[in-house]
Amino acid sequence: MSSEPRHLHPAAMIIAAIKTIRRSLSAFVIPGVAFLMSRGLDAGTIAFVLFAALVVAVFAAFWGFLSWRATTYEVAGGAFRLRQGVVQKNERTIPLDHVQSVDTVQGIIQRLFNVVEVRIETAVGGASEPDASLAALARADAEALRREIEGSRREPAETEEVAGPAIIRRLETRDLFLAGATSGQIGVALSLLAVASQLLDEVLSDDLGRYLLETFAPRSVTTALLYVLILGLFAWLLAIAGTVLAYSGFTLSRDGDFLYIRRGLLERREATIPLARIQAVRVVEGLLRQPFGLASLRVESAGYGEDAGVSTTLFPLLPRREIQDLLLVAAPEFAVDPPLKALPRRALRRYVFRSTVPVLVLLGAAGLFSVLAFDFVSWGLAALFLLVPAALYGWLRYRDAGWALEDDRLVVRSRLLTRATAIAPRRRLQSRATVRSPLQRRASLATFRAQVASGGGGAELQIIDLGSDAAESVVERLRPEHKATGIR
């Protein structure tokens, strides 16, 4: 496989120029503001500022042209090569079998010129920046480059005729807003609002801040509750808006042994997931989604190597009963939904105990003050309203925990705030182990842990307080040399 060195789309000149202008603004905005404040806005100062802006724009345009001319890419000798650099020449060579994904991003500027940014990721690259990035390619050139790179991992029969990815499922507009409304991201939105309020405090003068506080400060419990309701509603709408921006137009497609995910409103992204590198699938049911039978699908994907990869949303929202049908088309190896085995009854008290320990510690500290203040009624009410929900949460975690082995595939379900079901084939497991604490030994219980390659340190699948004999049996049956025996 080889090709001649190719240049980027001419739109890359404008993108490079805009980046240069942005860097110049960030470097000179503070000195520029100080200069304007010291000189005043007279005609000479305005003319100087305009002339400086013109010089920066001309330099940025010239630099963008030089950067475009110095940047070439090619696929040759089983590797992708990227050459760039105006003053200092750099060449990056990436073996094709080290490439984890070839993703495309189309920001606002790329959309104006109908081009895309191509990002090439390997498992050994950084988490924040791609290993190689091509700022602007025509869609046809981007697709040709993707197929050149992925061709080394495709079967010969697949490269003879290219029909394009087949669409598996799209996220409808109604489901998009429902995903935002049930995403459970209100806490994140509230954190953003808190940061924004702190920034606003730094900007507002003391007099203006005092005036706003005196004007809008709640003067009754009803008003305070109304403010809380308005703030919660605004955070909820902000969470919906974030989901719409991230997942608008979400489309899952498949072409041979590759899955393609396209999403995004302002910035359109298309990610590639090789089926061979999917290590596990997680079915995630949020607190707001579980009563309606809704869930999201995530995949744990390994890169080149043993323990590097990413966790990706395979589909953001769909009915729980339709997950198996989707997996049968998208990733048949993970399409299994057996009845789960419950934990032994003696594990219930341990789940309840672990959930109530933080509350007991808090109540113990509060009890000291209650004794000093002789306020036993308040302490008793606090104990009632805190211990009962904590105990119910422990019971809920126990009830939702379960496991199964189905056709050489491990299925594990657990709950923290959300309920998650993980599916991993035996051959994808990197490690298997049982752990026993002294208290678990007394109750003949154990914790089973398995790990698949995903992210920097892998993703863990565990069953807490499984029966000791069952835990040892699971480890034995999941050994690499163990043969499938139709375990149910």
C-alpha cells in the first residue's frame, strides 16, 4: 500500500491563520488594554490599533500559506506519515497496525468550507490531543485516507467492493430531548452555575453586588424555595442543552468489522470503533431512566497494547428491551441477556451495613452535640430520616447485584447511583481474581474481580459478596484454557 505525498485542503490556510490570530490575541490582549487605558481613545491610538490588527492579519495569512505548503501526508510502507513545520521540520510516522481509530471532526469553520478535520489516535498517545491531526480535508479525501489506514485490518473480500457503512440506528429528536431530560447531569450544570457566579462576583463592583443582593435576596421561605426551584429548572434546561449539543444527529453505522458513530450539533464528530477491540459492553440505567425502562449503551475499547483504550457511548438512549436487537446487528459477540443469579441472602446485611456506616459516623458526631444541648428529639429525627434511606439504598444495591455465565460470556450487574450491567467474553478478560476480607471469610463470602483493557488502567468488573464457592467456580470457569461447556 503506498501513495504520493498529499497536501491538505486550501481551507487549512484559513484555519492556520485563525489559530495564529487567536494566539496573538491571547498574548497581547492584556498589554493592549493597558496601552489603550493609558493613551485614551484618540484618533492616533485608534489608527495604531487598526494598523497593528492589519499587520497581524497579513502575517497570519502568510503564515497560514507557509504552514499549508509545508504540511503533507501519505500512507506508504505500512505506515502513515505526516510532515509539517515551517521553520522546524517535523515528521511523524505511525504504523498502521498501531492506529486505534481514525475520527473526523467538523467544527463551525470546517462546515463553512465543507471540509473535515481528521484525527488519528493510537493507544500510546495522549488523552487530550490526537497523535496526528489534519486540519482540513475534503470529505472524499478523508474517507479515502480512512480506508487506506483501515485496509490493513480489513479482509481482502471487504476491500473489493465498498458499499459504505450501513446505518443501524439513529437517535430521533424526541429521544434526544428525553436523553437530556433524564441524563442526570443537573449536578454538573449546577457546578457550572456556581463557577459562573464566582466569576461574576469578581467582575461586579462592590456597590452593584450589594444592590443586587438587597434587591433579590429572599425575604421569606416561600421566596427561597421559589429561587431554588428556578435554579434547579435552569440547571435542568442547561443539562438538556448540553446533551442536544453533544448528541444531536447521533447515528450508529457498521461497515464490515468497524462501527461508526456520528454526532454533534455545532461540532460534528465521527468516531471509528473496530469490533475486534471492543472488550466489554455496559448497559447503564440512570435513576431517572430506570422507571421508564430506558438505558444507554457504552463500550470499553482497547487500543494497541494490553491495557490502553477508551470508553465510548455506543448509543445514548434506547428502550432496555431493544438493546439485544441492536447488539445482534452492531456487536453480536455481546448480544446476551441471561437471567442473573442473585447474591446469597447472608450478603444483604453487609450491603446494608456498608451503606449505613457513613450515616452512623455522622450521627455519632452529632450525638455529642445533642448530649451537650439536650436536644435528643432533633437527633432522633435526623437518625430516622438518614438511616432509613441509607438502609434502603443498601438493600437496593443488594437486590440489583447479580451475575451469570452464558456461552463463555460473563455478565455482571451492580448499582451505585445508576444500575450498570457489564458483558465481557472470557477471551477479553485480562485478569480474574477473588478477594476476601476477614469479615467476608467469617460469612463465607468473597469479591470476584475481573479486568478488561480500557483506558489507562483498564475497566473492572466485580461482584461484591459472592458466595466463596461460587466465586472460586467463576474464576475456574473463566480461565483462558477453560473450554465452553454451555454454562447456565
